Amino acid sequence: MLSRFASTLTAFACAALVSQAANALDVKLEVVAEGLNHPMTMVSPPGDDRKFIVEQSGTIKILGADGKLMEGDFLNIKHKLPPLKWEFDEEGLLGLAFPPDFKKTGKFYISYTSQLRGDADLGKQLWYAHTNTVSEMRVSKDDPNKADPNYERHVLQIDWPQFNHNGMWIAFGPDGMLYVSTGDGGYANDWGIGHNVTTGNGQDKADLHGKMLRIDVNGEPYSVPKDNPFVGKKDYAPEIWALGFRNPWRCGFDMGGNKELFCGDVQQNSFEEVDIVTKGGNFGWRAMEATHCFDYVNPNKHPATCDKTGMIDPIIEYKNCSNPDFAAKGDCEGISITGGYVYRGPHKAWDGVYFFGDWSKSFQVAQGVLFAGKQSGGKWAKENVKVTNMPDFKDFILGFGQDNQGNVYVMGTRSRGPNGEQDKIYKIVP
């Protein structure tokens, strides 16, 4: 999700921008659900044709196997959230994950920004914004289309300095473990209250901000898998699977191929990046912004050299319009990446194509962009996506979803903030 501040709004408001992509992939968008409030993602449980829609405002709705939106909410946790700002916010209900044994246990997991927990220390009570929470929930015994409103078990809680850079994508991997993405804690440039002064949180080995975490939910409140890469290593938090992230905004496991984990990681002012997240990997932030050395004191300029030892480059990067030089030249393509999914649906020509997007080219008006990542010879290239049946499609791109058949969906809105009930979900089709 967008992670920028008012100081860069002049760059956001620049005129229409020229795309760098030499090629374009033609698609159509089919509306599958509408009348929603800021849908973050859409997830199907294993072996289940229902699709569960996560709304930022604190509710989960169900798109039935018949393609119709069920009345009422599957889950409503609005009372657990901090008050959301109608004009723009990065807080709210952000993630949903179903374990492999969901049919048997009825348990599922959500991630959200809760009110700052009462047992946080005094310094946090004075300055911190909220607590990011991953909770175990369960389905009602009386109705499979309703959650049990009286059950919640907190699995993971991390106190958060600012309202933004939450990450909080969650999913169970092919190994049955729960993966949790975390942003660097908020504000900008990975510095300030709640940030490691020396390295930033992204490179702080003992801190859970700016990481990909991997935990076993079968514990109290969870347990750390013994094969996590930093278990038993001094100065490392054992929950860490990978580090060096700014705001991994929407990730997804490939349903086919090598089951790789793709993440769109929102960068600062100049570049955006897509990563394939690997065990023990360091993806650079805040030493790096995509493939470029980064100076948190002077974020629009990039040092010619820096220590890149052990850091992994993204598979895709593109220029960010928050950098005034790029905006002036018209060769930038967005301001905040939104990660997506690898297509594994029925249209075989798209098999292995990674669909993702950018929230918008402008902060002021909706100018979302869709992209397609294609691999050839071990290298990835980005193409623009052309929506042939909606040439004026310009929604803010909030997130993506994927069903059990491998189809990919786009979460779109014309509103910057979680207000109203006019948002839509589109299916990407040939």
C-alpha cells in the first residue's frame, strides 16, 4: 500500500507519464464483486470454491461458489481497529490465511492493526500508533458462512511506531508454516521513533520489523520452526525467514513451478521492486533501494557505491514518480507497488506470468497501473497490461487475489481511503 508523505505530493500530481514498457499484454477485466469497501485481497480455503474478501474497514465477506456475494459479513472486527482515517489510511484489517487443515478444524488466521496493547512499555504508550496482530479465529459451529464472534487467540503481536508500512500479508506456505510480511515500522527512510538509528529496522537482525517471518501456529502463542535460517544464531530473532524489506505490500506463493514466494516491496522515492523471497535472504533495505545504493538522509540521490555484501537484487524494478527528476522526464511508472500472483489458471499462454501492479501514478486521482512479469532464460522482464474492454480503467490498485483454479483477481477502488461501498473486484481474463 502507498507509503509516502505530503512532501512528495507535488511529484504525484505531475501530468500523464510515458510508460517505459516496450511490450503490452492484452487482457480483459470481468467484474465479479462490487459494492465493497477497500478490498485488500480475496482468498479461497483449500478445496473450497468460496472466495473470502478482506475489507480494510474490518469485515470479511464471502463470494459464494455461485458467483454471488452473500448477504452480511462472515467476520466483523471493526471494534478492534483504531479509528481509520477516511481520506487515507494504511491501518485496518489487512490479511487472511487458511491452513491446510481448515476443513477439519475450522480455524483461520487474520492480520490487522489493533489498538496499542495495554502492556506495551511507557515509551511506546506515549509514541507508538498501534499493535499489529495476527490472530487465530474459527468458523461458527452453527453456520459455515459465519465466524465465531466469541473466539480469538492472539498468535503474534508487534507494536508499531507509525500508522504506515505495516505489511501484514499472511499465508500458509507449501510447508504448512505461516508466513508474515512486516514493514519497517513506518514514517519514511526507515528512521525516527521506533527505528534502529544505525542500520534502520530492515537491517536490524534482532527486530521483527522489515522482515518476512515464518512461524508454526501450533504453539502457545506460536513456535519457531527448527529449520528457520537464523535459529540459534546470536543477535538474530529466530522468527526471521528473510530480511531487508521496507513495506512488502502483498506477496504470494506460486501455485505451480517451484512454489516460490513473490513479494512487491514498496520502496522510497525513486524505485519499486519485486522480489522472490528466499530462505535467509537479505533484500537490501535500507542500505539499498531496489538495485541502487540508498542514503536515508538524501533519499532522492543514490551513492555510487555501498556495501552490497550478501544482498539479493530484485527480479524486477521500475522508476518511481515520487522522484522529481524521474517525474520531470516522464519515464516513471507509479508511486507504490502492489504485489500480485503468478497465474496458473486455464489460459495456458499465461502460465507462469506474474500479475502485479502499482497503486497509482498519482496520489490525487486514481491512476493505477497493471503489470505482467515474464521469465525467459532465468531473467524477468516487465510488461504493461492493456485492459482492452475498459480503456479508461484507472482504479487505485489495492491488492490481488487468487482462487484455487489459479485465476488472478484485482482489487480496485476510486477512493484513497476506506470509505463508501463502491469498490470492485475484477477477474483478469484473456
